[in-house]
Amino acid sequence: MNNRSNPSELATFAGGCFWCMVSPFDELPGILKVVSGYTGGHKENPTYEEVCSDTTGHYEAVQITYNPEVFPYEKLLELFWQQIDPTDAGGQFHDRGDSYRTAIFYHTEEQRELAEQSKQEVAASGRFDGPIVTPIIPASTFYPAEEYHQDYHKKNPGHYKRYRNGSGREDFIERHWTAPVDTLELKQRLTPIQFEVTQNNATEPPFHNEFWDHQGEGIYVDIVSGEPLFSSTDKYDAGCGWPSFTRPIREYNIKEKMDLTHMMVRTEVRSKQSNSHLGHVFEDGPGPNGLRYCINSAALRFVPKDEMQQEGYGEYLQLFE
């Protein structure tokens, strides 16, 4: 499946409920397709009910078609480990049974070697108390799941978010993968307003902040972690005095929380990786989803388009094609 003009390869991962394993890879540069399905068992063309009965030997899995020149396999592995409890051999979180086991299915010898190396690195990281039990096994026939399972996070976003939280997956990921805050280091690195906004949920004054009327092509990243958050292609003047965007670069990089402060009911947005307070999202935007992400400039750093490659954001240049 590889050609010079448009190289593509397959990666297959099992991480428990396949609904929860699509969104982490979806919408990333170089990811061409993510399909939910079944693999690793003995029954041809199984149904969801048959797989859940634990009689087929199949895992719920996702198969990813990706461009390795844009998003290499090593980065897929890194993202995979951040979605699962690799010490659990009996399922994932509240989902129990063989169909919810984790596994890396390798398609080439190179993938096997990279997967083994990454597994050793996770084991040596000290993030988990128990041994890493996720197996690395040869890929076998992959059977796409029924259509209603495909892109479930987009078709049923409310239920999907409740499921991720209710299953315990979201809390587990946050406990094990959110970088601990070094308050002293942040106070030395950030300006006072940047620290107060990101760490103490402060709000900077409207029309007196760095990016409210900022122009230029590029991306806005988390001031704390460097995580890509918003693109200039989705920025617009909402007249509110803060930088406003119709959508994030990836919904997966944004966490939402109910905010009941100031005698209001609002939806706060935070960055997933560093848990920085960013701002709020409102349902009065001009885009197709009707959303306005109203973000504090102090939570952002702007990376101009012509500097993105050298700063390690080259894969996001496709946003401007």
C-alpha cells in the first residue's frame, strides 16, 4: 500500500472500547482514515454481539491508514500508550472481557521492532505500578465494524463524552499522562498574567491583550506545553476583545468543564496535555458548528507559518494548503 506520490501504511491497535480509540488519532496530520473493527480472532465477519460474547477471540480494535512521512509509526505508538491501562490483562477500565483487551498488531518487522522498543520505554518510565501486559502480535484479518460504530464520537458526541468519563478512561489518562505542575518553574518562565490565567483560571482584560486583533498565518500553541491548539485559519473578530476561533485544530486537544463561577453557567475549555485554563466556548459563533472559542491570549504562543517547520510543527503546514 505504498507508493511514491502518496505513501500510506496500516497500523492496528486494540485499546478497549473502539469508540474511545478513534478520536485520539482522528484529524491528525498524516492520518488518512481510522476504522473501528474486529481482529485477532477465529470467526470470519463477526458481529458486534458475537465479539462482545467473548466466543470469537476477536479484539475491538482500530485500523489506521497513515502517511509515515507526515506522521511516523513511532508517534502513533506514543499516542496509543497514552490511551490505555497497559497493566490490565482483563479488559479496559469498566469494560471487562477478552474483546476489550489491549494489543499492538504489527504489519511489518519494522513495526514489531518499534513496538517492542516503545513497550520497553513505557515499562522503564515508572508511570505504572504493575508490569506492562499489552502483547505485540502479528496483524491478521481486520473486519470493519457495523456502520453505526464508525466515527461514533462524531455521530453521538454527548454520549461519547459521557462514556469516556463514566468508564474511568478519562480520569486514568489524566492521572498518568498530565504533566505535574512545577509551580516555581512556571513562575520563572511565564509572565504574571500568563501564570494567573493558565494556573488560576484568571481572565485578562478585553482589548488589552496580545492576540485579540492579531493577524498573520500560523498556529497558536499552549504557552505551557507547546501543544497545538488553534489555527489562524479559524480565527475571526468576534468583537469581544479576546482572540476567538470557530474550532480548535483538534477537538481531542481540548477538555471541557462546566464553570459555575460569577453566578453564570459556562463551558470552560482547558488544554488536554498541560490542563491549562484557556477560556470558554460559547454557542454564538459563525462557523458550521455555531461555536466561539473565546481564549485568553496569555494562554497562547503564536508560531508563524514560516517558522512552524523549524519549531517541530511541520505536519500542521497542511492547514494552509
